[in-house]
Amino acid sequence: MPNEQLISLGITVILIGFLLLVVGSFGSAEKSQVKVGVGGFIGPIPFGFANDPRMLWVVLALSVLLFVFMAR
């Protein structure tokens, strides 16, 4: 595929994602809890921050998996 087609395909996917977010936010009138988690590495040590204990374990597990695959 030429680069122009890949760029327009990527922009289309991003716009569809934004549209789905907007439609989803109007569709739910009830209150919902938002769980956020962020992870990364400081050298070889994975770390994570989250506002839910289960989300923290998920972030740490994904960070360790990413580290294992990147270390190969």
C-alpha cells in the first residue's frame, strides 16, 4: 500500500474511534466508575500506578510481559 493510503486509513480509524467514544458517552446516562492505570519501566524494574488494586496488578502484569518480550 502506498503511504498516502496508509495515512488516510489511520486517520479514518482514529475518527471512527472518536465517534464511538462520543456515541458511547451519550448512550449511558447512569454514573460509572473510571479505573485508570499507568505502567512503565525504570531500567529493568517495572512500575505502575492505578486507582484500583486489581487494575494495578493488570498494569504490572502487562509491564512484565512487555519487558519479557522486549528482552529477547
